[in-house]
Amino acid sequence: MIKIITKDEIFGRAVAIELKGAGLDSEITNKSITPAGTVIIVDLDCLSDDEISLLKKSANERLITFSLFKGAGEFSRPFLMEDLIKRVSKLFTPMDAAQLPLADRISFEGDSVTVSGEIIPLTKKEAALLSLLMSFRGNTVSPEQAACSVWGSLKNTNIVNVYIRYLRKKLDDRFNCRMILTVREKGYKIE
């Protein structure tokens, strides 16, 4: 997310339009409080020195400053919008998505999942088991719960272990991570 902090609405909209043209979504605000991980483009003319110093501490390298009147900041009048967009774009490298946990990069499409744009085919049972684990994300799902939900039976819970292994091979091994965790003597979960 990109936040544009400015009191100059016209300039803020101009920056937002240029960012949109570069494929980047943004939001214009006049508040200096922003969530972690946000790229902040701040108008030094609209914040106090204390607010600027707090932003610098919290935003680190994701803070871009400009000033239309004070003549301070990375960008001061006159500056090329193109240079500002290039600077913002550098903060959004393809690695940003890759740094997300695997579970946050999964989207379901029928019997397959898409992970960061890559389609991973799954069987119906693998998709059902993964969907179950995702729906209980952060909580442990017992083999009995999984067997009953996916296979409609409690007779053979070993099949759950086999399908967990299949999912780990297709997802965990492929993306070099550990998404499906074993909770000893309790079951499986996805964080």
C-alpha cells in the first residue's frame, strides 16, 4: 500500500494518477499514522518536525519525502513526476510477494491452486484437504476431523498422513518452505 500524505489535494491526486498509471494503488491522506509495510510519500510542508521524525523512525527506507514550498526532501520543486514514480516503483520489487508466507500467496481455482501466479494442479481430495486446513488457519485439525470432512469417514485416518505428504511435496517442497505443520499427537495446521 502507498499512502500519500499531503494537504495539497490537487498535487496528491496528480501523484495518485501517475502511480495508477504505473500500476500502483495509493491512498491520499493528511494523517501521519500508517500501518507497517506501507510506502509513504510525505509532503514535508504539511507535517510538523516531530511527525516527520516519527515517520522516519517507523518507515525506514519506505519513506519518500517531497516539499513544494520548503525546498527540502528528496524531491523539491521543481521535480519530475517520472523520478518520483521510479523511486516508488523500486520499493515494489517482485520479492515483496515472495516474502509473504506461502499460505498468503495461495488462491483456489477449482481443483488447483495458484501460488504467486503459478498454477499447481491438485486432486479433488488434495484441494479439499488444503481448503480445510486453510479454513482453520492457525488452529490444529486432527486426522479424524480431516478424514471425516474430506473422505466422509473416520475408518482410516492414515490416508490423511498420505495426502499431507502429497501436499507438502507439491507446495512446501516446491516453494522451499514449511507451510503445513505437524502438531505432535494432535494433527496438522497452517500458520
